[in-house]
Amino acid sequence: MNQFLILVFLLFTMVAASAQTGELSGTVTIPSGQPVVGASVTLKPGNSATMTDEKGRYTLKNIAFGKYELVVTSLEIKNTSIPVTVNQARQHKNMVVEENASTQLGEASVIRSSEKRQIETQGFAVNVIETKEASVRNLQTNELLDRTVGVRVRQSGGLGSEVQYNLNGMTGRSVGIFIDGIEISTYGSSFNLNNIPPAMIDRIEVYKGVLPAHLSGDLLGGAINIVLKKGNAANNLTASVSYGSFNTLQSDLSGQYRHSKNGFTAKFSGFYTTTDNDYEQWGKFSKYIEPNGVVTRNFRTKRFFDGYETLGGRFEVGFTDVKWADVFLAGYNISDSYKEIQHGQTMGTPYMGRTSEAQAHVMSLNYNKRDLFIEGLNVNVNGVYSIRNTYIQDTVPWAYNWDGVIRLDLNGNPIRRLDGAQQGKPTMTDIDRQITNIRSNLSYDIASGHRISLNHVFYTIDRQDSDLLNPVGDNALKSSNDLSKNVLSFNYEAQTFQNKLTTNLFAKLYQQSLGTTSYSGSVVNGQFVVNKDVRRDNRTNTGYGLAVAYALFPRIILITSAERAVRMPEDNEIFGSPDQNILASPALKPEVSDNYNAGFRLGTFEIDQHKLALSTNVFWRNVKDRIMPRTNELINQQEIEETQFLNLGLSQSLGFEGELSYIFKDNLTVMANFSKFNSLFKQEFDPATGQRMTYYNVQIPNEPFFTINGNVHYRLNNIFQKFSELNLFYTLGYVHPFRTVWPESEWFITPAQYAQNIGASYQFPNRKLIASLDLKNIFNAEVYDNFGVQKPGRAIYVKLSYTINNF
């Protein structure tokens, strides 16, 4: 830890010694003054690059002072280059270029989309989150997601606690979480979205329902794909450190190098996070029990055993943009985490001494090449092998109150927990996992605008659970669990009617096999006997779907999709996960869902200095055998400490969402979104007894079904110093009340929640150093999540970020 912080400190001290950099901007037009849209603008050497926007504007940042060649290329113009010298913090360079003889830049010109718009207009219900502004603020990646339309991040407490993602009523493993197309679970619990700072991320793609070919798999609620920065354009080193409430320290360090001639590329990134999570709680689920059994509700106190610490690094080396590969990178990830577990699924009983530790060693290989052997043949292979370990210890026998003191009986004696530990019987459980995850994509452009692709996902896990408190000879009692799955999909993509119609048709084959070998010990006639239980299961399913987008006009896109999706249960759901308080459910069946989405995207429309964009989506999902955590049906049994997954039967989600954004002078940005749905239990009769189900057509509990988000961002230039930039932020999040149990009960309804945050970031004139200040939950509102677990109140954080470019 000390070495890491020293390194970060040394990087910040290099400000004075670093080379000066500037910003180059301008416009690209033809002689008539018509802007050139979507032209590629490259600065050589160094290969800093960008594209012109709808007004022909471009901006290149963090350019080391020196002499360059500015190159502009596009299908509509003749390639043009001019010399340019960068010797000021901000410079302006306009270019007038000649049209190609065969091209007219008039009303019918093709409007090239940004990468964000291209993704959002391919027929899928998808939002793309850009992290440029967030990367300089004190935000976790999960906070960005929680502000996205239709997304609710379910976090059971503070930083480091268990996280689930709800996309318009679908949650848990129904929603896939990916890093560059690889499922994040492969990397282990110590490498998660809480630990990946926005500064390391290029963009976040949020798909709801139907997924594109490269994310093909057994998912039915959608997926979140974290696309890390590739950064082949410039060599740089970036570091940031922040500190704030609850003794929270977060730091990250990343760098990359690419040799411009031979393509040799090396990248690294690392992070360190620690927090006490000793935030105050006072809600109705916080209580104090007197020796005589009298319970005081709304007990105001601080969490006393909820610390979290994690450290990790990612290293990649290989070649990029060479003749034989666009990308060939071998990587190694290492991460480690320590978590104090404050309570079970609810806040009913505080824990002391229950902890989990996790380590992961991950080897990866990433290869992709366009036009392999022949033009139009593209291949992309991502392979990951992971060795993970999780250790859970729980041996403290005493019962505690929420003030962190051992509970006493009427005689003044300490009270012991019923089974001898904080959550059931004493345990020292060691879980070893070996995971292989290979995703392959082979595509061929059979004609202009027509592509076929074959995608395969292979995933296998070998898991060994050891009970170190119950040894047999020299070995502990062990259970062996293995799971493997294959998902094969065939896709046909087409762009027709002058690229106005985009179609994606696909079919999938799902296969899963799993096995469990468990051991239990018992004493028979004075001798210890080991009992062995072996179970195996195999299942196959098929799925299919279609996604379509049609451009009525260049800025008005209709989007629709439909699919039959299958989701196989994962190892934590089947085999259990002690560190997440989850029991085993070996009889879980796959869930099958029919998903439908329809919506449109309007904009961006420009009127003088005003920009406006609007998007909306309607969704309908019918799910059979939905997999979800058990929710108790009896009011007097709600303070649950453990849960397990079950097949709900039939359920249905029907809802809609919308997002509106407004920009003025590229300085003021205002955004608001909402999501509203009904997620109903639709099993009318019990298959076994034929009796009508008690909660037929009732809203499924423990799911927020109506959320609103809004944020305002204002940028001020040349404040305090010339060429500086001050950014001001305000965000508001609203969650409508929702019940946490099946029966109607005022006590078990999570109240309405209003969380407001303000922040500011200041970029110094050298464009390298950024300081930010964030105040979260400024009015100290009561904020809750899974099963009424209270989340942190008011908090303040400061952050410094420093970047060295073009070394």
C-alpha cells in the first residue's frame, strides 16, 4: 500500500518537470463554406486523431509542443495535409479542402455518426455512457450506471458490498456484466465495477433485452459492457488519488506505450481502494435490543464492522495495428480484496468477525483481425483462464447490538448466538475456482452491407469447497462442483434501402452440464463415517430473435427487437456463495423469456446554439421459471440472514422509459430520464395442488419499479487562470416506494428516496492536472436498497488527477 501511494505522490510532483502541451482545434470546410462531416483528422507524428462533428469542428487535446503535420481524410474530399506548429495552450487552425469530383456535399450528403450514435441506432435497446466528464470526478462506475435510464444498481450497503444490476425489471445473472466482451465474473469478486475507475474506461454500453453478436450468451435481461480505453494513439501515464468521508481512499494508475513503427504495445493499470464504511444509519430497519427484549427502532448509530480493502493490477503486452493483427495482446490480472461482513441479507442482525477474502490470478489472450486472408473475413478471439480463491471466516460466538457492543441478558451475562457463530455454525470455508472462458467470433462480409457471423461461448468452472473446521485425517471435508456451458449463435446482419434499414437476425443453441460431489461426516457406532453424494445434470435449449432499426430521417430512428432468450443458472446460484450469504439450490432450472422492445431516437437537432435529443423505449417480457432470490412470505420472518435462488414460475414485465437531453453553447448540458414498469407474478394456479396462488398478478417485491434521474453540467472557461476549465455538476435521483416482502405491510415498504449530489472539477491551464470536489447526498436523505439495507448519507470527497502525454 505505502509503495503504491508513494508512486502516485511522485507522479503528482512531476507537474513542474513535464513537457508543455496544448490544444488544437478548428473547422474543416469546402470552398463554399459547407462543413465536412465525419472527416478523419490526424496529427503526425504521434497519431493523435479525432473526427469532425456535424459542423465540421475538430479538437485535439494534450499535444506536446512541437512541429506536426495535420492530415484530413474523407471519402467526400481529397486527402489534405498542412504543417502546423503547436506552441500555445490553445491554438486554432481551420482547413479548406477540395471535394472529390464524384462527390457532392449538399443536402443529400451522408451524415456520419459518432461511435455512440452508431451503437445506439443498430436496432438494439441500448444506451452508451461516455466517461469523459466522470473520469475527472470522484465517481465509481456503478454511480454512472445508476443514473442511466432503465438501470438500477442494487448495492447492499456501502463501497465493496454486494452489487446486483436491475435493467427494467430483470436482475441478477439475467443481466450480463462484461469487460471488453468477457464476463466480469471470470476475474473474481475482487475485480468488479466498483474497482474500475471511469478514467480507465472508454465507454459503457447498456443493452436491455436483445444483445449483439459479440455479446452472445445465455442472458435475457440485457448486458452491461465496459469498454476499456485502447489508447493506441498516444503514449501516456495517468494517476489519480481521492480521499473522503468514512476514511475512504481511492487511487488508480494507468499507462500505455506503443512503438509507432513496429506496433509493439504495452499497457498497465492498477487500483487501490480502502474504506471503513462507518457511515451513520438511523432508518426504521436499524434497531437496539435491551436485555429485557424491548426493541428500539430507528436507532441512530454508526456501522462498526464494514471495512473494505482491495488492490489490483492489469498488464497487457503485444502488438496493435500491424499487418498480421489489429490487436494481439497477452494479459495478466491480479487482484485481492478483504471485506468485513456487517450483516446478512437484511439489517436485522449485526455481525462482528465474519469476513471474506478473495484473490484472483487471470491470464488472457486477445486477438482480432479484419480482412484475415481475404477481404471481408474478420476474426475475434478472447480467451481467459482464471484461478480464484475465496475464504470465509465466521467463528465469533457472541450476539451484538447495533452499537457494536455484545448484548447482555437480564443477569448481565453476554448472549451467545444460537448456532455458535454470527451466521449459523462456525465456519472457515475455503473455495477454489478454476475458470476457462473463451469467446470467439468469425464474420464474413458476403456483400456490401451484408454480413454473416458465427459466435461461440465456452465457459467452464471447476470448484472445490473445503470446510477447514471439519478435517478428515490431513484433509478437510471437500465438495467438488463443476459446471460447463456452450452457447453457439448464428447471426445475419444487413443494411439495405440506402443504409436506412439495419437488420440483425440470429439463432442460438444453449448447452449446459453440471455435476456435484459432496461429502458429509457423521459418527456411527463410535466411528467417523464419510458419506458421498454425486449428482449430474445436462440440459439444452434453443433461442432466436430479430433486431431492426429504420431511419425515417437522418436524425429520426425507429428501433425494435424481439427474441426468445434462455438463461442457464450460474454456479453461485446452484452451488451457493457463503461470502454473499447465498445457500445452494441444486434443483434450479433454466429460465426462458420472450422479450419485445420498441422505441425511437430523435436528434441531435441543432437550432442556432441549442442542441436537443430525445429517446424512448417500450418493453414487454414474459418469463418462465424466472430465477430470483427467495423472498419470505411471512411478516414475522423477514429479518433473513441467508437466501437462496428459486424458480418463480411465470412473471411478466411491461413498461416504458425515456430520456431527454439539452445542450446550450456546448457549455450547459441538462439531462433527465425515467423508467416505469410493472413486474407481476403471473402463475395463477399451483401446478401441484391446482389452488389459486395467493400473490397472482401482484408486483414482485424487492424491486424498484419507478425511477427518475436528472443532472445538470455547466462548463466555464478561463476562470481564475487563462486556458483553465471549471466544470460544475448537479444530479438528482428519485426512487418510488416499493415493498420488500410479498404481503402488504407498511413496515416493509422502502420509502420514497431523493438523493442529490453536487460537484466541481477544475482543469489547470497545462491540461494535465485536474482537481475535483464532490458532495454526495447533500441533504443526508435516507437511501435504501435490497431488503431495506440503508446506504451512506452525506459524504464529501476530493480528487486529484494528473496525466503525462506523448512521452
